[in-house]
Amino acid sequence: MTIAVPKETHAGETRAALVPEHVAKLVKLGASVEVESGLGLLSGHRDEAYTAAGANVCADRTKMLTAADVVLTVRKPSREEAAALSKGAVLIGLLDPFQSPDLITALATGGVSAISMELIPRTTRAQKMDVLSSQASLAGYAAVIVAAEQSDKIFPMMMTPAGTLMPARVFIIGAGVAGLQAIATARRLGAKVEAYDTRPVVEEQVKSLGARFLKIDVGETGQTAGGYAKELTAEQIRLQREAMKRVCAESDVVITAAQVFGRRAPILVTSEMLDAMRPGSVVVDLAVESGGNVEDMEPGRIADRGGVRIVGLSNLPGCVPVHASQMYSSNVTALLEEFWDREAKALRLNFEDEILKGCLVTRDGKIVNEKLAAATPS
């Protein structure tokens, strides 16, 4: 069975879907691994490292994709490349299915079994395959590093002969995986951290990391079965914004990390809140690729708005591509190992398995994910 790994072509993408360490694991299982030349250059791996691990390095991308039984990617392929995949092939990657109806339809029409890594269930058994969590953790770390670089202040308190420098005040909105890692990183740098999330259940986690949890009484809130925050009502959003405006005005750094899966990210930091912030303050939006949490955010830029710097950079995990690729590759390899038939030396997908029921989006010419099928035009 041939596993092909093309080089990423999405603008600004630095990650690789497979690293040499995991090539060796797959080859040991009996897979034939082909990688496109240059696959790992941006994540610290030369072609020679892939060859040493047992992969065949290819220069002909189209030929490699057409002949593959399994294709691993980070970003979704183009419609043209999706059409090039053979009938019965398995595509595994971050396919952005709810925002890519044409691609999903094309994959279904082509008879491709497409697995969207965003849809991996958040269960104990699937934890080692949870790409969203692994990449969000790195995004949270990178957000703090970017904020520290952009800030006019240092993060830790310092007592010097010239006087005492007070610690930076960091406000983190959204205490999911990314938000919790941002809290931990900001605390390690010495900042005074406050955090808010609509899910009261995360208060203990926030406090365990040394941050203060902001309590806002907006009535009944909670989280979905997948661990995501539920959408708020208009009145709840109004109460939330009033309280957050006061905290934003006192903060040196604000990091937003709130998303509702499958929908546009909610606006959390409004123009009014930005107006209340001091010049030199920094806002980092971690939800850029799903629309953004910050009202005046400019995607792909660090913009200055009345002295407040708004960081709208996408793909923050790509700022640390060595570890981002290592973690993504580990997640994907764990998925392959879970469904690998060691006797036949081939991938055998069990379509009744709970993990596959969650993340498989197309199969045998059909869109098989119920929510996706309802949202995708026929």
C-alpha cells in the first residue's frame, strides 16, 4: 500500500504532514511511503532524512498523487488535485469541510474516502489523534510570544535600582486548549494573567495555572458534547462585552481564542473595547481563519489602530513548524496505526468504528457525515 505525502502549497504554510520519524514507523508496518521533494525543508527535514527513514522522494507531484492509495496533507487539496486522486483512495488532512462544499462534493464524486482531522472525536481513545488540540496548544504558545514581541512592555515584574517595573497584564478570552496554553506561557514569562470563558467548568483549570478567572453573570451557559462553548444569546453577549470592556481597558495584552466549531468565530473584542485600550497595547486574534474574534482585525497583518496593535496572523502553529509538524505527523500516524492491518500490510478502515463515524466525510461516492451532508448542496 502506497502512502503519498505532497508538499504543502497553501500560502504561508510551513508544516509537513509527515516527518522522517514517522515515515520509519509506517515503513516498518509494511507501507510504501512516497514524499514530494522539499516536503520538510520548512520544518527542518531535508530530503535525505526522508530517504534514510525509508521513503521514496518524488519530483512528479501529479503522478505521485494519482498512484497513491493514501494521501496525507496538512491543508485541503485544490479541486484539481482532488480530482486527480484515484477512486478508492483515502485522503487524510485538515479539510475544512464546512467551508469547502465544492471540494467535499468533488471528493465524493471521485469515490475518495476523505477523513477530516478536524472531526476526530474528543474521546480518550482518540486523544492521540486529536490534531485540533495539538495544534491549538502550539497556537496558544505562539500567540504569547508574538504578543511579547509586539508589546512595549516586558512581561515580568522587575525590581531594579531605577525602580520597580510592574508585570504586564494579560487578558485571555477563551480557555480551551489554546487559551490554557496561552495562560501557562504568559505566566511563565511573569505576566499577571486574567482569563474568561463562558464555560464555568474551566474555572478550576484557569486557577490551577496561576491566573485569575473573570466571572461574568450572563445566565445559563455551557459546552457541547465535543467540549466547545455553546453560542450565547444577544443579551448574554451584551452583558459579556460590558464586563470585558473594563478588563480590556486595564490590560496590556489581550488574546482571543474563542471559536464555535463549524461556524464563524464570535466577535468578542469590539471597536468600543479597542477604543478603551491604552496606546501600546496588543491584541492577538487566534480565530483569524474562522473569521476572527476582533472587530477591526485585518487578516494576515499586524495593524495599528490608534496605537493599539492588532495581530491578525493566521496559522500561528506554523510559527514553530518543527514541533507543529512533529505533532501533526504523530496524530496522523496514530490514526493510520489504529486501522492498519498488520498481516495484510494495508489500511483497513472499519466504518462502524466510532472514531471513523466522527471524522469520515465521504465514502463510495457519497457524503456520509450527516451534518455535512445537510449543509452541502447536492
